[in-house]
Amino acid sequence: MATQRAQTKTRGGDPASRPYRRQSSSSTIFSVEKERTALEALRTQSQSNQLLGWFPPSIPLNMAPQVWMVGEDGEDLKNHGELLPLSKLQEIGVLYWHLDPKKPESEEELAKIRKDRGYNYMDYLDIRPGKLANFEEKLKNFFTEHMHADEEIRYCLEGGGYFDVRDKDDKWVRIWIKEGGMIVLPAGIYHRFTLDAANHVKLMRLFLGEPVWTAHNRPQEDHPVRQEYVKRLMDDNAGLALAAH
Ligand SMILES: [Fe+2]
């Protein structure tokens, strides 16, 4: 961990600049039948998206987390004092809730989120020296840019940490998770994690179905889940249609 945070103090080299390009919408002419089928498919997709939370109309937010830009190595940038609006998370499909692990009503809210989103699996991850085997090595892996084929869902019960996620311009956005913060990173998003100054965090891990924790390190541009994620990011029309439901 010492190595990890030491890295955050150094200036990175040239940040990799791989901005995503907007796709121009094609002007395909549908027959009436095809158009109807397409609309039905979109409606079905929208219902499924509501269930799974792909780019919902609004992020369920209260007691919002602090969000700001960092450099390629996690270092502060010149504008590091500037906090970003939470729409920054919304546009890349990241969800956030704030619960209170000490309050019974949060149990109900957590149960509702799990029910609504199908998170039937749950376990705990205690990341701290002496508690987690191969602590330094695991932290190094957590901080290596990667994606998963499924959502990454974490509820912070103690301590804190930083989830860094790539924005639409392929820059790092840092989300500071503290006690009570619950975050869902969409499948296919590039991200990394490290601890904050507290040097420990206790997380609840949730999952839909049998858990798969496999991390696919960048680059993964041929991975179908990555391709689907990027397509959704860029597809403004679909985004508007989904938001309208
Ligand atoms: Fe991850």
C-alpha cells in the first residue's frame, strides 16, 4: 500500500489519450413492421435496463460522495480542489447510494436495493494489513486498470477508499467511498481501487448470481462486454429513449 500511495504523489508521464469518438447516427429507413419491432425491442430493453440499472434516468443520491479528476498514476492535478457534479457519474453508468450501516432503516433500504437489482449473493472483504492475505500484492492488482464482465458492487461498512473510473474522455475520475457509501460500477467500465489515508476498508460485496471476480486488465477492446458498454456510452439516441421511460 505504501507503494501505491507513494505513486499518487508522483506526476505521471503523458496521460494516455484515447478519447472515444461519437458515432454518427445512420439514417436507415425502416419499414413499418421493422420499426414496430425495433420499438418493441427498445421497450423490452428499457424494462430490462430499469431492472439492471443501465444508465437510469437519475442516480439515487443522497449524501453525495466527493468526486474529482486525478492523473494517470492517481496523482493530484492542478484543479484537484474542484469537485465534479454527480452527473459525471450518471453519464458513465455509475450508481451510488448512501446508507448508514449503524441504522436499522438502512437494512431495509439495502434489502430493497438487493431485491430490485437481484443481488442475491453477499460476502465481506476486509482490506487491511494483517487481515487480508498478500495485502500488498492484492492492492497492486486492485490498482491496475481493469474491467469485469459483470457489475462491481461494493458497500463500505468501515474505513474508506478510492474508486477511479474512466470518463467519456478516457480520463480518471476519482470517487471517494467512505462508511455508508454504496457503489455500482457497470460491467465493462475500466476502473481501479486503492485505500485512502485510513489504510483499511471493510466492504460488503454483492453480486447477481454466482460470483465471478475475474479482472480483465486493459486493453479489452475486443471483449463483448466492453464493446457493449462503449456502445451504450456513445449511443445518445438510445440514452434519450431509455431516459424517457
Ligand atoms: Fe474491479
